[in-house]
Amino acid sequence: MNSRSRRGFARLGLGGAAALTADLANAQTAAPKRGGTLVHAQLSANRRAADASNAKHPYFIVDANTRLQWNCLTWVNEKLEWEYELATKLEPTDDKMNVWDVTIREGVMFHNGREMTAADVASSFAYHRLNAPFARQIIKIEALSKYVARFTLDGGNSEFAFILAEYNSVIMPAGDLKTIGFDGIGTGPFRIVSTDPNRSLIMERFEGYWRKGFPYLDRVECHNREGQQEAALNGLRAGQFDAVLSIDPRAVQQFQSDTAYDIETAKGGYHFVVQLPKHPGSPFLDKRIRQAFAYAIDREAIVRIAYSGKYGWVGNDSHLVITDPNFVPRPGGRDVAKAKKLLADAGYPNGITLSPLYFSPPLPEVPRYFQVLQQSVKEAGFNMPIEERPNDGYIQFRQGENDVALGKYHKFAMTAVGSRNPGISLYRMRYEYVESGHWSGPEHDQYIKLYNEAMITRDAGKRKSVYAQMQAILHEEVPVVLPAGGDTFLIKRKNIRNMPFHPQIWSIRLDETWKA
Amino acid sequence: MLSAVLRRLALSLVTLLMLATYVFVATEILPGDALDVSLSADELSMMPPARLAQMKRELGLDRPAPERFLAFLGGVTQLDFGRTLISKTPVIDIVAFPLRNSLILGGAVLVAAIPLALFVGIVSAYWFRRATDTIISSAAIIGYSVPEFVIGTVLVILFAVAWPLFPATITANTKDPALALLAASPLPVATILIGSIAYLGRVLRVGMVEALATDFVERLRLTGVPEWRIVFLHALPAAVIPSLTAMALYAAALVSGIVVVELVFSYPGLGQELLRAVTRREVHVIQAFALLSAGLVVLFNLLADLAILALDARTRQS
């Protein structure tokens, strides 16, 4: 994974913009053409419900549009390495790595014609730290000068640069906490022309974009077609759409031999956490039941059926994706006999009936995924109803009435997980975070101790060995299961150039996309 | 005449009141309540009673059912269906434009379907049991039997993909002007139109066959009245009057029944919103849909009754 020494950070500070430009420009060398409208349909959804009052806010749009209207201080490229975006320099003030100074790019204009300053950064993160889980570690944010801001964290974080690239880390014009972000104004290459909540977002080129000469396109139209893949693909076939994002792996097979289209793959893509509740009375309080559940799942079958085999990968019950060099495979495969014995030892020799497992389909293949999961655990004695819920409002639904007085209650539910650096990924298993199922105990404490050690370790090689120890704890403890994941795909017409897909859908950029 | 009109208006109001009662009771007796939108069964089972009571109070579920029904009824009369449970948006804001769009789509279909169905019904009845009638009747049965999503998909394959004349999916926005929506919707209109012509044509054919077989028409023929006058001025009015109620019911059902077609084409009508409301268990939105759909049936029935009153002297006298 990315290992940046302090000197390395400074060096990247000088060359950050150049690196960003070079990375974005490497796909096609033919002379780009300016102008035109890119019309695309979007099948995936990872957002809260949008309505007329908030459809321009970065927290309520579909992720694929994040980098169109807004920018962050940093950006994560397709190889999951970070680069500078609105920042030109980012470094910790000392070896504790809990205080970070960021120098921002000068002359960056918002869509409203005002220059971005460190005050905007401070104001944006004052909002993010209250509303975005990844930003909660920021305890203080201040503007030191017009172009320098300081972040104070609740602990060291050697991978802080990745936090600044998150979809809920965009820079917005300064405002009060109640109104900031609702005007849809950002620094991105396109600005919002109109929105139709849950349906479409129309954008046009922002002439004052800080990357001079970009974007190439005049206009981008995004049409939301969640759960309507056939309508989206019909639109593509009929020439209405230039591209469709996040298509089902089965559709990839259908289109692979069709010379009219290109398919772009994002390796790693998405996977899914099954949160195992550990509130008082939950069967998952017993580690043996969690282990039995992990052994019962036929992960290979999920890969085979949900991802057509070659487009999926077996998860290791951590939030890491298989493309991450820190990923350690879970030892042993499926073992139904062992699962049954663990269940019997836990007092369920005749099997156990679980409460319904809730899931939402942020990608078209997800219903298949959970049907296979349900069937495979049944063989080991887990009678587990599954219930599909809509994407709209799912985040609020699955978190439930998360009241400490109830023992950190949450639902037995799935949530989608995007590809991220190990620092962010492994921190999601902390007690406080709902995705860990509020896992606690001495093993958890040891896990967090190792995490804290990694976060103040500059050397990536050393961090990797710490991350391996952390994953070993997860394999034994099984706080949650992450059975399998898959690559994600976009399909586009041949005349659309330089439109690579990204394992982090919120990091897709269309700056250099053009239409031949 | 006036008393007959007033009687039907009063009957329609009573029907609407009964419908509102039915919708309220139906959503009341379903298992669970609005809390189920955000809470699962085990969540409810372990929640402290005080917290549950507070949540019920926030949703107005702590009040007795009759009191809530009166509040519901009072709201309905002002087109206030409450707010959504998740986003707290006024339900009417969610329903208004999709309803308008579905009415536009249904209206366009009716405007085209009625004259075409008249033509089909007249031709088929005039050449009753001849080759023309057999061909038209067979086509009508096929058109009426094949599900609309199949017709829609076939039309997309033919006229959007193989021969790209029309859009395969609607990219117009929810609040776009009616003409913009219609311009983007030839295939959804055609999809519903096929079934509509088939059904209405069959209804009119039956009426026309009966009218053309009456002694009255026979007498007209014997007195030398031209055929076109017999068909259009004598038989057709007699055939249309009994068909009006069926046509009115069909028109009402059209608006609430085009859900599937709207989903096939991503048309921004009631279908999309209804699906979203059902999957999100937005009880108030579903209540609004049920009431508006039922209201349309009552309205179209009333219009049909009034039309019959205007056209048929016997009904007026009775």
C-alpha cells in the first residue's frame, strides 16, 4: 500500500499536479476533441435519499458525480494510491502524525466565481466531521493563512491523505452548518444546471476550472436507472446513452463480443459486510456461532453465481479488497461439518433460526449474492430469512435505533463496502462503528492497539505486517463476515474516449473524457 | 335532469367517503404500523417502552384511530396526505407531478385510442363474420392478451434498437412540460395504445353488432336511408351509449394500470413513485395513490353517467 515518508509527502507536494495530470492522460494519446455531451446511465447507488430540497448537496447525489461538481484536497487513483487534488502539500507537523498541515492550490475558483481559501476548507470540514464517519477523527480544523489549513486528529494517522479524498470530504464554499453544500457549488469541472431528484442530474462545463484546458466535454447528463438495467442497456443500444455505469457481470458477458462497445473494468470493486449484531440477546454474541456462520458460507458459489466466476473474489472477513497487497486470505475454506459442530457446541445441535438479514441492491448482482448466501448457510443449519430493502433510505434503516442504552443495537444487515486503503478499511472494525457489529472484548482491544501502532508507523512494509496480525484476529474472532466481492464495470460506446472506470466510484473523473 | 345530476354527484361523494374510509381501515389493519418502516421486529421487541411511546407520539400513532381518521379525512379534502416517513416531504409534492405525467400519458392514449377503436369497432361490426371482422377480431384478441411489458419490449427492439426512430428509455424530467414528455414517449403511448384499441374496439363492436341488427335499422334500410347515415347517425349513437360506462372504467383503470409500462420505459409517472413508495413502505404515499386512483374511477364514472344522461332521453326520464 501507499507508504509516504515525510520527505515523500513534500516531494509529492511539488509534483502532485503533474502526477495527477499524467495519470489522467495515460489512456489515449489521440488528439482529444472538445465539445459534445456525454449522456450516461447510472445503475449503482450508495447515497441517502435525494429530494427537491437536497438534490444538489454532495451527500445526496449518486457517487459517480462526486468528482464532476466537486474536488477534494486529495484524490485516490485507479491503483488506490493517493495524489494531490486541491492540495499542493500535505504533511504532519511531527512524528505523532495527529496534526497535519495542508497547503491548498492558489487560484482555484468555485462555480460562483469566488476563490477557494483555507477558510472554505475549514468550514467544509467543520461540516464533514459532524456528518461523515471517516472525518470524525478530526477534532479541530483551522485556517492558518489564506492557503494553509491545519487538521488536528484524535490520534495519529499515517494514511490521513486518504481520508481527505473521501466522497464526504469535498470542498464547498464556506457557510454555516445548516446551509453549507445545499447550493451544489463546488470547484469541479462541471457545474449543476438542473436536477430531478432520484432521476437525473444535468451539468455543464465550468469555464473557470482550475485544471486549465479541461474538461473536454461541454455537458454531462447523468440518468439514474437503479434497478432498471434493461432500460439503461436499451438506452445504450438505441444510442440515447453513451455509457452505462456499474453493469451486472452477466451483462458484461453479453456485450463482450459486441464490437460497438468497450467495457472498462475496475478491479476490486465492491464487496459486502454482513453485520452480526452483538447486542444483549443476539446469538452472535457467541463467537462459536459467528465462526460457524463464516464456515457455513459457500463463498466460491457466490463468486460463481453472482459474479460469473471470473469477475468475483473470495473475501477474508475484513474490509480489505483482494487487489490490496495487504490482503491476507482467510485460512481454510468452507467447512459445513465444522460449522455444524460449532453450532452444536453453542447449544444448537438442530440448527438455529436467525432474524431476517436485510440487504439493499446497490448493484444489479446483489440479489443473487444474498440468495446464494442464504442457501449455503442453510446446509449447516442456519435458517436465515432474507429481506430486500430499497437503496433509498437504506443507510438510516440498517443502522436502526443505535442507542447505547440498548447495547449498541443495530440490524442484522448488509452494507456495501468500496475499495479503500487499509487504514480506513481496517478501522471500520472498531467497536464504535456500526459495521463492526459493535464488536468488543480483549481481542478487539488488541486489534485496536495494533491499528494505533500502524497509524504511527511510516514504513509501509512494517505496517503490512501489523495489518496481517489484525486480519488474523478477524479470522479467529469473526466480528462480521465479508464473504465475497466483485469487479465493477462500465460499458461505453466506442466513440467515448478516456473514460476509465474506478474501483472507488466516487473517484471517477471525466476531466479528460472526450467524444470522437 | 338537474335532480339526476345532483343525485349522481351526491352518490359520487358518498362513494369517495367510503373509499377514503376503506383506504384508511385497510392500512390500519395491516400488520404493524408506520414504525415498521424503520424498525425490525427484534428491534421493536427490545426497545424500552418509553422510547417506543415517544416514537409513536412523533408519528401521531398514539392517538385513537377515529381521531386519526378524522384528521386523515380533513387532510384529504385539502389534498394534504401528510408527510413521508423517511424524508418528511409533503406527500402531495411527491405525487403531484407523477400523477400529472401519468394523466398526460393516459390522456394521449385515450385521445388516439377512442377514434381508432371506433373505426375498428365499426368496420368489424359492419362486416360482421366476414374476413375483415375475423382478421380484426383475431388481432384484437392478440393485442389485448399479450402483456404490455412484452409489447413494449418488442417495440423497443424494433423501433429503438434495430431501427432507431424513437427513444428506448425516457430521459425527460419529472417537471418537464407536457409536450416535451409526449415527444419523448411515442413508444410508451404505442404500447398502451395497442391494448386499448383492442379492448375498446371489442366493446364497441359488440354494441354496433347489436345496433345494426335491430328492427329499427332494418326499417331504415327498407326506407332507403343511405348506409353511412344508418351507421354513423343511427347505429353508432345507440352503440356508444351502453359502451360509455365500460370506456369510462377503462379510462380510469388506464391511469393506474400503466405502472408496468412506465417502469419499462422509465417514464416519470405514478409507476416509478408507487414502486418506490411500496418498497420504502411509505404508508402515506400509498394511501394517496390508492385514493387518487379510486377517485379517478369515481370521476370517470360520474362523467360517463352525465354523458349518458345528456345523450339518452330514456335514462333522463327514468
